[in-house]
Amino acid sequence: MAKLSVNICGIEFPNPIMTAAGPGARNGDYCKKAADGGAGGIVTKTISVKPADIPRPCMGNTKSGFLNTELWSEHSVEEWLETEYKIAKETGLPVIIGMGYTAQQIEKLAPMVKPYADAVELSTHYVGTDVTPIVNAMKAAKRFLDVPVFVKMSPHTDIQTIAKALEEAGADGLVMINSFGPVMTIDTDTGLPIMGSKTGYGWLSGSPIHPLAVRCIYDASKSVKIPIIGVGGVTNGREVAEMFMAGASAVQVCTEAILKGPKVYGKIVKELNDFLDEKGYKDIEEIKGLTHKKIEERNYREHVIPPSINRDECILCGMCERVCPYDAIKVEDEWKIDIDKCFGCGLCVTVCPTNALSIPYK
């Protein structure tokens, strides 16, 4: 069995799968359910100085992804201090307290949560590319706390610059990414948006934003040395491994836990362990940042390299033939490819259900 425990800023996590600051950790009882379900760390739902007035409907699952108009916690700070944080601490797992948003609000909240925080996660929401409000909020937390301060980031296009600025200003770690948006989905039976916000807009999470999160982690990890906690569309153990290969030090799970329940944390942990065992890794740290090294070794190419096939794995399902935009593949009694027609696009490799097709990278 591979070693899954991780150390982030001196905090030991039994495994790298945490809750995210959302409905899956909306109170102490849900934090306990997450711990019982296999999570290795608890990130509590973000609090602010006043409870959130959340518009309803506030969550919806669509074919294009999960939409929400969730804000910060609907519970008061007093309720968290008197009850919820104490229950979360009973899990015995590291507790990262989510809070936001402005420097003035953080100055009020940080001293209050100090007795319960192994670390804090600051949510600064969608402030554009001006890093000043984020830095000011982070510095306010650092003035009142002696625990690691992690900053949650939106999916900025210039994420390297903002990540570096936060590192230089004293952030202990980064969390990326927030949900993406605003976006909109309309119920065509009623003509109304499925979200209950005044604009009808919501924010997108789940599987559709996973590639965006991976790209942000990959880019930011090239610019900073502080740890990055990945979040965004993780549904299984391989996707955890993917974030680690991009440069993450741990991973949070939000949407999948909403849709599947708290046992999903343990499921993902098992899948991650199975993947590491299958590939011969003894420690999850072995794959951290692996993609950075692999890209340096890979030869960039513009010429066509057609797919090769492992005929023992091919089930002759014909999926590759159906999706080939160049009509290069035929599947009858056996798999055949027309080299002159093949464009080397790679689509067939990604749709093959048995991983029978591959393209060499050198």
C-alpha cells in the first residue's frame, strides 16, 4: 500500500483528500460525516461577519455541470463558535477554517476563530486581476493568527502573477480554483433560469471545470514554492493523481460529495491508493509535479504519428471508427487504419473504452 499521508506547512494529514468550503462541510455534523466517510482533512464552510442570505433555488445538476448560487455560511459566526467548530474538532482531523472576505471582515473574524484553527482558508471571491484586496485580506489574517494562511483563488487567466504576488506577500499556501462563472442555464419548459439569483446567473463546478483547475495548478506551481491545494471537479482517484502531477500537494472535493454523499471521500482515497499501487509508486509524493518533468522530456511534434493498437485489449466495439473525423479507421473482423488518411489527432485514443489504442510521445 502506498503512503498517502501528506505534510502541509507542518500539518499532518492522514490522506490528501479534504472537504471543500461548501455544503459538504456546512456544519459540524457534516464535518463528522466527512471524517467518517474517509476524508483526511476538514475545510469548513466559509463564514463572514453576517450569515449569508442565499437565493433559492441555489443548486442544480445539469448535463453541462453543477450550478450554484451558494455564498458563504448561512449560520452565524456565533453558532460556529459555540457549536459547529467544536464538533468539527472532535473528528481528530486537521481543521482548516474557511472565512472571508475583505480585510476589515477578516480582522474581526480571525481572533474569534483562532482557538479552533489548525489553518485558515481565505476566500476573496472574484476580485479581478487586482491582487491588492487579496493581499490585504491575507495580511489581516496573518496579523492575528499564528497558523498557516491559505488563499483560495479564482480561475484567473494571469494566475501565475497573482500566485507569485501572494507568495511574496506571505501566503503560506494557495487553494485553486473557485467555481467558474457567472454562467446560466435556462429551464426551457418555463423559460426561467434554474438558479434563483436576481440575475439568474450561477457558478459552474464539477467535472467541466476540472481541466481548468489542472491548468491553473500547473501554471501556478511553476511560479511558486508554497503548497497548492487543488479543487475543482475531482470525482475519482485518478483525478487526484492528475492534480498532484500538475503540482498539487493535496486536493479538496466539493461537488462530488454533494451528489454522492460523504462516503465518496473514502472511495476516492481507495482509488488513489489502487492507482499508485498499480503504477508501482510507494509514496504519493513521487508523482507530485511529475508532468513538469514529462513535458520537458517530450518532443513537440507537428507531423502525424498514427495510433498503435494492443489487439489483446481491443473488443472491436467500433467506437474509434464512429468518432474518427478523417474516416481513417475501420473495424470489422479486425481493427484497421489507413495511414494516408490518419491526421494523428488522437481522438480515438481518448474514446477507447479499453485503452487499447495509444500514441507514442517520442
